Amino acid sequence: MTSYKELGLVNTVELFKKAVKGGYALPAYNFNNMEQMQAIIQASVETKSPVILQVSAGARKYANQNLLRNMAKGAVEYAHELGYDIPIVLHLDHGDSFELCKDCIETGFSSVMIDGSHLPYDENVALTKKVCEFAHSQKDYVTVEGELGVLAGVEDDVSSEHSNYTQPEEVQDFVGKTKVDSLAISIGTSHGRTKFKPEQCTRGPNGILIPPPLRFDILAEIEKRLPGFPIVLHGSSSVPQEYVEIVEKFGGKLTDSVGIPEEQLRQAAKSAVCKINVDSDGRLAMTAIIRKVFAEKPDEFDPRKYLGPARDELKKLYAHKNVNVLGSAGQA
């Protein structure tokens, strides 16, 4: 059993209180390797932002749980080395079972998500409550995120063809019965790089797809029913078209890639939304730069020479998100 405090990590309780009060959202960036983790910490230290290091079940398998635990500890020490001790959370993204959440808690995670949104309502309540009871009973309180509503799209092992908006009339009952610490809701965001079908969008200049707006009316109703309660948005990558263009210029194919406009995410961050998840944007930035290096330097075979530039681009992306989208810069 390893407590997250032994690794220098924190849970989300105080961070979310401060974020809700301050009108900003914590960045929750998914990572799978060292370069992504370096970029996240570099950008967060540079902008003095708290950060959530987010790991999917697939990423945990890929990295190995023991290596991952030490990477999290290393992230804390790396931030200190860079000159600023930012709050860092290690969070399980889309945990799909009690056993997985329990294992993560026992190996140093400070926060877990149990995603029972695909289950019938009563089963979602029962599963989420079970995880909360275990997480909250630890000597060092572990925070739990639940979910109501289903997001469309694909991300690692999470997949759904259709979205179902969160029903505001269910949120009080769900939070009251489960004692969950934060709630992921569905108001129109979606997993993956293609968040909407072309027929759902309008065409802007140069044929760029413009997605339908987020359902801020649902968010407002949830806020009325759960005043001050921490709300989470998944599937919130903006899918920057400059990265899509670079990928396609150098041999990739990313047809109909469309994300969530950054101005809508900034609006959401000023509400009770205090955690916004970003994964696809990081994947796009990294892939774009690696493809560019391979195309321009076909004789290059040193991984540092393509992963290094990709890491530098990721740092720029994450710093931009913290400052201009989430509003978390300066809040560490």
C-alpha cells in the first residue's frame, strides 16, 4: 500500500474549492510517456498552474503501475527542480471497475474516476458509492469523480456511438447517494479528434467545420441544483487545425477533425466546471511534429531528435491552455 502523500501528491478537495470560487478550471492532461509528462510539468511550472496528471486504464497498462508510480513521484521532484512546487494530482481517468479503482488507490493515486455512466442508473449509483466508501475510508482521503450522462466518441477503451445529455433532475440524488467528490457531465463535448459528424456542423470559411454549441442551459440547471459543487468536462480538446494541417501535409489522414471551440471552454471554466480534460490535442501536437521531423529529416533515427521537438510543442500547447483557455495560470 502506497499513499499518494508519500509521493508528494495532493487530492482535489481544496483545489476544486479554490477553482469554483476563482472561476477557472484545473487542467487534466492525459499522459502515456516521459516526454508528455515532462511537457505537462514544464508548462504548469512556467505558468504557475496546479495540474492533474491523468492516466487511463490503457495508459496504466502501457506504462506499468510501478514505473507510473515513480514517474508521478518524479514529476513532483521535477517541478521542485524547475523552481516552483505546484500542486500535482495523479488521477485515474475512466476507471471501469471497483477493482481497478482500488488497485490505483493502493498504488499511490490521489484521485480516481469511476465511470458507471453506461450502466442503468441504480447500478451506476451502487458502483460509484462502493468506490467512494473505499476511497474516503483511507487514512489519506482519496477523491472520487463520478459520471452522469454518456459522451460519444472513442478514447482508449472508452467508446460510444451516441451521446446522452446529463439529466439535471438526477444530479442531486446521485451526489447525495454516492457521496462523490466531483461529477462529470455530458453537455455536448465528446471523446476523440472527431467530436461531431459533419452533418452536425456548419461550414465556416475555407470549409472548416463549426460544431454545435455546448448545452450551457443544462450546465446552468445543474449548477442551480448543486450550487458550488465541482463539475468536470471530459472530451474537451479543441483539435487545433494547425496540427491537423501539419499531420495531413506530411502524409497523415485526419478527415473531418473537429473539436470544442476554446472560447466555449473558457466560458465553462468560469462556472462550476473546475476540471477540464484534454487528451486528443496533446496527441495531435506530438504526432504533427514527429511527422514533420520524419519528412524533413528522413535520415533521422535518434528518438531524442523527434521526441524532443514534440515535447517542446506540447509544452507550448499546455501553457496556452493554462493561460488562455482554463484560466489556471497563477493559481498554484
